[in-house]
Amino acid sequence: MANSESSRKSYAAEFIKSDTDQAVFLGNPLMDDMMTSIIALGAEVWANRRRTRVIELLFEKEGAVTKDMVEAYVPTAAEEAELKKERDAFIKITYGHIARSGFDKTALSDSAIDSM
């Protein structure tokens, strides 16, 4: 068994916590918090949709489903491709409007518009 103690000098630095939890990316901390919530909700919805789809596939194949079967299920290549298409459609429906070109200046504060 190898000895875990070493006489080699370590160059590892102590972890430095960043302040990204205090950073503002969208010009307003409330907007940042809302976007974080929206993205988290979307991830939860998609995880539930995918899990539901796995349950449906197992019912079709096996006629009965257990939690262990769902946890252990590995989709075929065709099923995975279909899930990816469903995921991409979900993302487009859910987040597509966020990526639209242009923006509504009426939603911005006067100071934000003046700085443009």
C-alpha cells in the first residue's frame, strides 16, 4: 500500500471564496434572483418530464415499474435522441423569448437608457 504522506512541497493554495453571490449580472439584483429561480424551475420541470418519459417507456416495455427500474434505466440511442429533441423543444419554448433580438427599453430605468 502506498504511503499517503509525502515529503514533496505542496503548491496548492487555500480556497478563496468568490463573491459571485453578491455580484449583479443583469443590472439589478432582483432580476438576477428571478433569472436564477426561472432557470432552477426549468431544470426541475425538465427533470420531472424526463423521469415521466422513462416511466412511460418502462411501462411500454415491462408492463410494471419500480423505483429501482427507473433509477437504473438507460435509454437506447433512439430513445436518447428523442429525449434530446424533446429537451431542445422545451428549452426553446421556455427560454427562447429571453434570447430574442432587441429589447424593450420601457422595461429599463431612465438611467440605464441614458447610458446607452
